[in-house]
Amino acid sequence: MKRVHCIISGDIVGVGYRTWVVRLAHAFRVMGWVKNREDRTVELVAEGEKEALEKLVVACKKGPDVAWVSHVEITWDRATREFMDFAVVY
């Protein structure tokens, strides 16, 4: 089990990016959360199998069709196993 922390920049707020990430996370069977930040970036923390997390990161770099992703800052760590689901947090 691994943990990934991402800060996503671009034109991604107000286009359904967080909901899109939640659907992907459920499909990839990873746990964690995603949220909008005050600086108009999106932050996510996800835990799961490394291969599933890598797929999530690749998808987040592209985003949904209505979004434009300019940069993804990625940090890897060991999983803490603190999450039971994947959801939007506020």
C-alpha cells in the first residue's frame, strides 16, 4: 500500500474536477479525499495499490475534457490506512 499527495493546478475549479476524481478513485479502488484550496488548486490524498495510484495520477494530469491541467505536484509516501472511502472534503 502506498500514499500519494497531489496538488493540481490549472483551470480546474468549477468544472466538476473533484467529482470526476471521486469517480476515478472508486473505479481504481483507492481511498482518501479531494478538495478545492483557496488558491484555486485542487488537493488530493489517496491510498491504495501503487499501480492504481499511478493510474489515478496519470488521469489527474489530463483531467476531464472540460478542465485544463497545467501542473501536478506529486509526493509519494507510505500508506497510513486511515481512510475508509474516497470523498470530497470541504
